[in-house]
Amino acid sequence: MKTSSPSSAPSSDSGESPTAPKNAPEDAPSSWLKRLGRRPLKPAVNAATGRRKVRRVAATVGIVLLALTLAVSVDAAVLVLRVDRFPIPATTSAAPGETWVLVGTDSREHRPPGRDIYYDGGLPGAIGERADIILVLRLEADGSTQVVSVPRDMVLPRTVDGGHERVAVALEQGEAELVHALCAGLGIPTDHLVKVTLRGFVEAVDALGGLTLDFEHSTRDYYSFLEPTGAGSQTLDGEAALAFVRSRHPEYLIDGKWRETGLDEGNAYRASNAATTVAALQRSAQDALSDPIRLQRAAWAVSGGFQVDEQTSLWSLAQLARASAGANMITLPGATTGSELALLADQTTYDAVSAAGYTPGSCQVVP
């Protein structure tokens, strides 16, 4: 009996590829399949194995996200704990919006690291905390901001005996005394009070990458330790920026000679520098928003060098930095007395305060 032979492959002249027999095993050796013109089959994907891989990837991603969330939470908690807080009395006023008072203090307890220049040059090392810089920022409902620079030597009422004293010295009696002086003397309420130490200012400026300012002439100040800045746009590090903002005896290099300033001009220069510095800091802070590392360093510096009232959070402080962009700035004028340690509030002072949105005599400190 003749057995039937496997179907023969078509000849090469037919133009068709040879096919393997229908009963060729799936696990046939690849060399055998190749001879028959059939490619080896890829192993089938095991569904259970695939699901396990997906679960492992999802678990890994979840762990990473959880770790990042915990890191951010812990970091935020540490930042909050680093901030020193103090109580202030509440104030009422007819002024619209929200008023922030920013004070740069000269306390040597928080002096900058590095050169110990704040114990040299005749400066006493045991002085109390005085207000070196006083800026009032009013945030309006429409998003605009008004900045008022209050000269530290302006004479305002005090609560101790009903007399008058320079507003710089009011801080020595505590934050509540400063709030009272601004309220009773100028009609300026205080919704939030922020104090910036010498060290905090230096570290914040350095963390932000410096402070860029424009100088018409190269400027120096022996008393504030400000080295010649050079003319034009200059980027100052923290130490130089602090010397600039505290300068009240500036000298300008004009036609190759250093020109000294008088007392009145120096006082006005210092008050103006405070507003200029805030604007430059705000620009640096805006630039830092695109650089997470620089932003983190700045937040760390601020949390350790800024002191705030009990109602102020770091988040609201960050919002303040954003809101102060493009602010209108006013430096309060006053009547000079021939001494660099006293500036009297007069009608020009009250007119400027009114132009900034406050009404002298309308502010009250809540008992």
C-alpha cells in the first residue's frame, strides 16, 4: 500500500515562499523552521507577569511621590519652626487695604558672619534693638502696592510718658511701642510686622544671588563700610548691600574727586535707599521662582533671619514679595533741626502720608 508523502513545496519559479507543514510543532528548533521558511515564534507574554511589572512600577512611582511629599512637608515644617514670632497689638484705621510694616533692625545679637565690622569703628557692641529701616507697604484690593519709607530719625509720640522720641528708638521698648508710634504719630496701622536682622538681610541677599542696583556715580561710605561701588549697574553681595542700605554719609566720585554729602542729604539718601532695596529684592525674588535651588536657599535664609508677628505666615510673606512688584514709593519728608538725630513731622509729612492713603489722627491701637 502506497503511503501519501507530505505536500511538496512549490518550486522557486512560482515566486511563493515555502511553507512549513501544518503539523509542524510550535517548539520546533529554529534551524528546522528556517529551512521550511518559517520564522520562530516569539514567546507569548504572560499576562500575570505583565500585571506584576505594572504593579511594581506603580508602587515605585507611589513611593517616590510619597517621599517627595514627605520631604516637602518636613521641609516646610522646619522652615516654620525656624521663624521667631512676637505679639503686636491690633490697630484700627480708615485706611483701605492691608498694611505691612517692614523693619530692618540693628541688633548686634544677629550680626552677619565673617568680618566682625559691627563692633569696630566706634560702634558699641551692647546696644539694644533699634529700627534702622522702616518701610510701610499697603496692599490694595486692586492688587496695587504703595510703599512709604519712614525716616528712622522722625520724632513721634511715645506711650511711656506721653512725650516724643525718634521712631528708631521706639523699637527698644518693644514691637508694641513701634506700632503705637506709627499709629498715633502718622495714622499708620499695622496689620503685619516683619523684622529683618542684619544677618538675615545679608544671607537673604546672598541666597538670591545678589542685589542689582544702578549707581549714577561710584559711591562709598566709610561709616557703613560701603566700599566704592563703581558707576552704572552693579550687583552687590549681601555684605555690600547691607552697607548700602545703612549708608547715611555717602560720598560720590564726580570728575575724579570724592564729594561728601551734608546731613540732610544723607538722611534722605538712607530713607530712599530702603525703598530702592526692597524693589531690587523683589526683582531678585521673582527671578528665583524659576530656580528651585536658589528659592530654597532664600526660604531658608528668610526663615532664620526674619522675625514676624504671630498672625503672619511664611506663605503670606511670600505673597507680599509677589505683590510688591511695581509698587509706588514715597519717602516721608520732615522738618530738619540741624541735627542728624532728629526730624520733625510737619505739614509736608502729613500731606505725604495722606497721599499714601492714610489719615493722620484716624488710627487707634486696640487695648
